Amino acid sequence: MEWLTRMKDALDYIEEHMEEPISASDIAKAACSSTFHFQRMFHMLTGMTVAEYIRKRRLTLAAQELAISSSKVLDTALKYGYDSPESFAKAFRKLHGISPSEARDPGVSLKAFPRISFHLSLKGDQDMDYRIVEKSGFTVVGKSIQVSMKDGENFKAIPAFWQQSNSDGTTDDLMALRADGVTLGICMAVTDDPDQLTYMIAAESEKDAAASGDFITHEVPASTWAVFPVVGPMPDAIQGVWQRIYQEWFPATGYQHADAPELEVYPPGDPAAEDYRTEVWIPIMKK
């Protein structure tokens, strides 16, 4: 399929530029994709961010080089993008469990993080319901945090943010802004750090945003959305749908991510209930 070819092209680009600065936007261009779409797709398919993958591949190559050559540690550190021996040694020890100089010792054990490859997996055991919605731009008000996607930290930090917002009255205040009591979870890209995203708990504004106290505002642009129903207790049910959207739906369709936030739409009710219903809204465009 076309998406497999695009992902392979992106991986080829990464391998060919291991010894040079690599930007997420350049990698995404190699995949003929938007930066946000590629980063989200990569993370959902592999469980790691693009930056994590590059770090592990570089440290694998660095260890191999130190083990079989007489290269200086400083030269190897600079070659693979580290500004100092100290930062290189810290990252090296975290992955390999030893210092860079110890990599030269006979019989030492090193970690090898291989190049990733993508293969088509035909499941077909469960349909994915969705609908296409055109929606004009709108304003939301709420609170936001920046969360790391490294090691799946976002899957822990975002539920914790919801728990905090429920306990301190934030979600109650947001629900009061709308007659239907709907709140939103909004995922937005952070352009200066590919390991991070901004997550906002918000409500579409029906009143003067100035009445929202400490809340910030954000403009969501007019978009075409693929809307996916979710049934089941939070957060497991919605996290499962997120995975399927990127692992199954995107590769099977002619769509890619558009330049807009992703939305989780939460109506009033018990999020822990087996029959709780919510939706995931993904901004899309034709490839």
C-alpha cells in the first residue's frame, strides 16, 4: 500500500542522514506527509516518538563504532549529534548501561536497536464506524498542559490532567459554558519539540470568553472531520480507538491528517460506565 512505501521512504531518509541534523519536517516531507500527521502516525504505530527512534538508532551506531574502531569518544559524540561528551555519556549509559569508553572492553554487552520496518497486517475482524463532518471554525476556552509522548507518558499524564480538572471544578465550570454540557479534549502539535504535544480541556465558547476566569482561548479552524464513535469506560476505550485510527483506518483510506487539532468530545455522563459514549474527531484531507 502507498502508506507503507511512504513510511519506508521516511525511514530511508533517517538512515541516510544519521550523521546530520534531522528535522521532523524534513522526515515528513520524505513521507509526503504533514509533520503532525507523520509524527502522530509514527508514534501510534511504534509506541515511540520520531526523536526517540533517532536517538536509539544513533546510540546503536555509536556503540558499534566505539567497539570496532579507535574513534575518540568526543568525535563519536559530535558525529551523532551530541554537543558534549557529558550529554553523550548520559544518553549512552541510559541505553547501554555502560559508559562510552567501556564499549571498547572485550566481551562487553551492548544494546542494538534495529531499524524499524513496517508490514501490512490484514485484521478485518472488526469494522470501524465513522462519519465525515464539515464544521466551521470555532472558539474554545479551557486549560492546557504540555505532555511528553516519550515512553507513552501522554497516556498517563492526560488522564491525570482530567482527574485534577474534575476535582478542582475546572470541568464543572466548562460544562456550565454550554447548554449541552459537552467538554472537549484537544490535542495540538508543539512545533519546537517533536516529543511533546499540548493537550487542552475545553468547551466550545457560547459566552464571552472574559467570563471564563483563568481559562485561555484557542481558535479551531474550519475543517473536514472524520468522526469515530467510542463506547466504554474512559480512558481505555478512547485510547483503544486512537490506536485503531492510526494503525488501521488511516492506512486503509485515502485520507491524511489536516493541519488542525484533534478533538475528543465528552458529553455529560459517567465516564467509567460500560455504555458511556464519546467521539474522536480527526481533521482530514485527501492525499
